[in-house]
Amino acid sequence: MIKDPKQTAILSKIHKPGDVRALEGDQMDTLAQELRDIIISQVSAHGGHLAPSLGVIELTLALFRSFDLERDKLVWDVGHQAYAHKLLTGRADAFETLRQKGGISGFPRMAESPYDHFGVGHSSTSISAALGMAMARDLKGEDHEVVAVIGDGSLTAGLAFEGLNQAGDLGRKMVVVLNDNEMSISKNVGALSQFLSRKMTTPFLQRLKSDVEGLLATIPKIGGDLAGYAKRYGDSVKSFFTPGILFEAFHFTYVGPLDGHDTATMVKVFEEVKKLNKPVLVHVMTKKGKGYEPAESDPSHYHGVGEFIPETGLARKFSGSGLPSYTAIFGSTLCSLAAKDDKIIAITAAMPEGTGTECFGKNYPDRFVDVGICEQHAVTFAAGLATQGYKPAVAIYSTFMQRAYDQIVHDVCLQNLNVNFFLDRGGLVGEDGATHHGAFDMSYLRHIPNLVVMAPKDEAELARMMVTAFGHDGPCAVRYPRGTGVGAKVSANPKPIAIGRGELMRDGEDAVVIAIGSRVYPAVEAAMELEEEGALKAAVFNARFVKPLDEKRILELAGRFDRILLVEENALAGGFGSAVLELLAAHDALDGKHVRQLGLPDEFVEHGAQKELRHMLGIDKDGIKRALKTLCG
């Protein structure tokens, strides 16, 4: 297996997209294998999105062969499948830095390459973005092509259909490539997925057409005319049995389905499609994980994977903590609570494994709903359940919950419904970078009336907050980080926490750290080390609640200490620290106080390991120590 792009026969000579167009047929096959080798080698060493990128290598080559990316625009959806695109656009030598701090991003980024025509990271945006580019092209009097590539999983989202609807109505020339591998991250769900799965082979259609024509021809007197009519309009038979009828309804010319691993055929089709001055949808069938047996056999596991041994596909063994993740604690606690309360219903948006709700689906299939990539629908669907006395648990990553902001406000909180939001990946997520950091949830949730917002310091507190949420009459949100906690033992019968009540973790004399969520234990460790060093003695208060704040205890602490450090793993603008400052200002409690905030800056944080990013931003133990020393002079 090739591990270094410089050692390749073909890839080493590809420096820009136009170089692909100059290759011969057999060179294309060699290049496809080289791309697979490099992607497998890199992802096995550092982790990344393996199966989706392996599944579109031939499609990527066909697109590069058919379109001129010096002038034509290519928009990838989500970007999980863009590794081959990066390797073919001058980034092969930097590919070993993929998703690492200071290296290239795991997703297309306009600032990274002129060939990344639109930055992505969340799903279902490609059609709308491409339509905007097509309209801009026409207004400027230009004549280049615009192509959007979207997966069948991403096509389940409402945004994709809004784009299709508008594109069909405007009639602008553009190409939408539907990459159909029958799954997104997890197996696709919903009626649309079932419809797209009605694959009719060409031999079947030809036999059907022949049989119909033969049958009609036997009808006395009018049979010949009917058979001729059927022959002339035979394509309508195909449209009836394939997804073409759906896309034709959106005023798209439908072509397919095609073998997405047959580069030559796709090139021929794309060349013909370019002659059409209208919206066209090309439906290609691909296999996720193509060319790497472990990924083909288990594409869900290898969608986003950590380091593994390429020869076997087995994960590399690390001397890690061996502790269960917050995600696992959430999933097991949810199952245990559901065993005692049949009103609890779990909802996820195409992420049962990622959110820890997979076990709930197996144990309580009648009370589990995967809505697909439809976060807005998930929230309003949950609101409907809550009106009928159920207790929906909406488990969605923090960054993806941003898509449902209006539904949280109007459909849940305005009506004060008992919907519980569980936001995994709150804070810095690591190598997936700016599009995936849960940097804003405390800010975009805390100002919404009726909503209780919590963040646990450890695994045991997460379980207690879940009990608190299900016992509260009204909406609640619990945000917790990616990865493992500190190993706090979870009670078999967790007790609720009084809403709006924090806890003093340790007392002190010189300063107080008011922290929340993942930053509580680093604050405790920092305070302990400073005391051991004889530098200062700091108190540490675990706020627990972003809303409502423990106003009484915080004001008492502000009365005792002149030096206050506020620590969170959220955007400083409008976040937890802002809430505390607003409280102190409202009670005239800031006079003579020295207050400093630690959190995420007013910028998009790039990719890198969680530990690296927390250190860089000064919100780890060492950063808190430095801040306390500075604060105390």
C-alpha cells in the first residue's frame, strides 16, 4: 500500500485539476487505486472520514475529467467525501497534516484552496449554494458550469428540497449529482430513502418494456397503434419505476441511475449533460467504503473513525483511561430511566450511534425515532409529543442543534413544553474543527424564556441532570462534552438537582473561580496546585446551571472575594460568563472587583486535538493557573 504521495506514479504528477483531464484511461484506474491507498494510510494514522471518501473516488475523477475547475464551480455537500478532491487540487504533499492543528481541514474551505468553491461541514447546503452561483453566473453574463454533489442522506433534509424547488422554478442551468449509497452516517430512514431504493436494473426495464409492447400488439384492431404509442413513450415506464418521477416533478431532467464506480460511463454522461441548458439531476450509485473490505462491510463504523491498523481494520490499542464516554453514559442512563417511565421517547437526527441512542432503539423500538437529517422537524415533532403528555429526549450534537433555533424558541419554549434537549459535543470537539465545535449553545439558549440550561462537571452529574430534566415541567437543555469524563461513578438511582443550585467544590481566601461544565475539574486542579505551590488559595464554585444561575450563592461569593475568574468552554460573547457579569452588574456588585473571563474567543476556532486547543486558548488547568496568578498579582 502506498503511503507517500511522492512515491505514486500518477498522483505525484497531479498538481491541479486540469492535470486529470490529460490522463489516459488506464492511468485513471491507477490513479484511483493510488488515491485509495493514500486515504487509507492517512486516516489509519490520524483518523478521519474514511468510508465516504473511498466511495466517491471514481465519481470525483469523472467530475474532474468532465469539468474545468479553473472556471466551473463544484460544490460538495457536508464534505465528508472530499479527501480525493483535496489530493487532486494541490494538497497531496500536505495531506499528512489532515485534521491536525495547523494542517489542512477535513472539509472543503474556501480560504484553503481556490478549488474549494464553497465551505461546508453541515449537510444539505450544496444545492442552494450552487443555485446561488448559477444565478450569479447568469447575471454576470458568464457561461461556466455549476455542479452540486449531494448524498442521499443529505437529500432527506428540508433545505435540500427548498433548493431543488427553487432551482426547478428558476430553470437555471446547473447539475446536481445525487451520490446514492443508501446511507449517510447511519442507515438512512424515511419514505424518501425507501423510494430511492427502488432500483430497477436496465435488463428488467427492457424486459418489461418488451413484454408490454408484445401484449399490446395482440389486441385486435388497435393493438398495433397502442404498441407504437408505448414504444414512443417507453421512457415514461422507466420514470414510473425509478426516482426520476420525483425529480422531474421539480422540473429537473433526470439521468440515471448510473454505476458511480464506472468512470468512463459517467464522463460520457456528464459531457452530454453539459449540452443541456436546464437543471439536470444525475443519479449515481456508489458503495461506501469501496475498495477497502472492512469499510465496505461496516460503513457506519468507518464513516468517521479513529486510528486503526490498515492491514486488518482493527483499532489501534492505546493506554487510555478506559472510561466510558459522556455519550455512553447518556445512552445507558436514558435506557435505565425509560425502563421506569414509559413516557420517555428518544429522538435523534440520523445519529443513533453518535448520540448514544442506539441502545435505546434496540430496547424500546416503539419509543425511538430517527428522523434523518432533519433537526428542525425533530424539535417540532418532539413538541407535538409533549403536548400529549410524553417526555421526548431530543439528542443532537450542539453544532447541529443550531439549525433548529426557531423551533426551540417558538414551538417548544414559547409553549413551555416538556421537551428535553441533550446536546452532545458541547464545547471543542477536536479535529473536525470550526464547523463542528459546540461553541455557541450556552449563548443561543440562555436568553430563551422558560428554558433551563445545565452543564455537568462529570458523568455522575450528567445522570443527575437527566433525572432533573425529566422531572421538570418545562423545557430543559443539558450540554456535555465529547470524550470521557473523570471517572465519577454513576449512581444506580441518580437523584435530581435543585434547579438553579450550584455547589462549592473547595473554599479559598484569595480568589474565586466560578466555572461550569467541563472546566470545573481543571479549575479545581489549578487551585489545588497553586495552594501546594504556596502561591494562593482559590475557591472553586461549580455553577451547574447557565440558566437559572444560582444567584444567591454567586452574589455571596462576589461579596467575599474581590478577585473573580469565570471559566467556560463556550463563546465568551453572550455565554455563561456574560450571564454572571449581568447578574453582578444588576446588583451593583462589581464595584472594586477584579473580574476576568476565560472561554472561547470571538473567532472560529480551527481544528486540532481537544487537549491542544484547550491549551492554546488558555482554558485548561495551566491556563487557569496563569489567569489566577495574573488576577491576584
